[in-house]
Amino acid sequence: MRKHLLGLLLTVFMAAGVLLGAAIPAEAGNFVQVADTGVLQLKSNEKWEKEYRTKMGDVKIRFRNLANSKENKRYHLIIWWRNPGGGKYERVADGYSPKNNFGYAFKVFRDNKTGRVYFAMDAHGRIVLYGYDTFAKKLEMYVDSVNYWSPLPLPSMLVRPDGDLELRFDSVNRRADPTRYRLFWDLGRNWFGYQDLNVPVYHNVPASYDDSVYDTSVLNATTIYEGVD
């Protein structure tokens, strides 16, 4: 497990997790990226705010650089949710993030099959993926990059050619082969699963064949689910 790099503090978001194996779904994903803010270099008291409307409901995100605040609460994140048909927005998240010299970035993804919207918050060293669960009626943290192994420091998230999401880690100069994980939505479990896409590591082969010296765990990788009881 990778260490916490930037100490991203979002006190409102808590998600317990256990890992369960399951088969990889045969269907291709249906994710599309609908927004990418790039790095938000917000000035003192400046905010970024955006509203996204879907058939499942509407979500509004606000991220503000607080003036004269402590470094561990320099940024204020608020998320609102509104059910289909209009009405009032309900605040579903209210938390703080620490000062970050690199700034923060957001990407918004939509699953065209379910109509759900997810957003990734990138703190340059840690990335988390959130979404509003219309059944549980709460905001969930589905993916946290600190829970995925990689020797490389910089995580990012993108849409794969097959329509699923991908969590990848790169080196600072991007010369090393990335560490990659496929993320997909499982309707049956109502949660994200992942598949390890990394190249297996082979050790020196002895004079006589012994399959115990090969690390084939990646070739036989199971699908893992986070946060499912």
C-alpha cells in the first residue's frame, strides 16, 4: 500500500473497505470524460464552481481557496445533490483540504449506461474518485489511490479505449513504465472493481525448471472490489 503523500484532508468522507474477488465482466464500459479543470491555481478567496445535470439527478461542486485560513484547512470543498425534477439542492459533503503548492485538479466522468456522474479530485500525489449513490442517498468515496500499490509517485485517472476507467501511476519525468489498474462498475455489487494490468516480474530461471520462481500473480489477477461487505 502506498503511503499518504500529501495528507489530503477531507474529513466528511469516510469509507470502510474490504476486498472480494469476482469475475471480470465481459461487457465494455460506458464511461466518458465530461470535464477536466486542469490544475486550479486559485487566488485567495477565489472559487471554482460547476453544476452537472444527469438523468439520475444534478450535482454541484464548489472548491474555494479560503483567505486567512490555517494551512491544513486552506481549501473548502462543498458538494450539493438535487434529485430529478428540480427542487432544492441538498448539501451532501462539506470538508477541507490542506495547502498544496501544486494546486488541485478535478475530472468529471459520466457512466452512460447508468447515468451516474463521478468526479476525481487530484492533489498531485493522491487522487480520489467520488460519486453520489442514489440508493444509499450519500456521497461515496469509491477509489483512493493510496490503496493501490505502485513504486511511482504520480497517480492520474482517464477513460480507457474500452470505455472503462483507468488508474495509472507515472514517474515525475514519465520515462518509467506506468503502473496501471482497470476500474469498472459492477451493477450487481453497486461498486467499483479493479483489475491489475501490470506486467508480471520474472526471476532468474534455474538450471532445472521450477514454476515456483515465477511470479504469475498478475497473469492470474483476480478482480477486487473495494468497500463491499
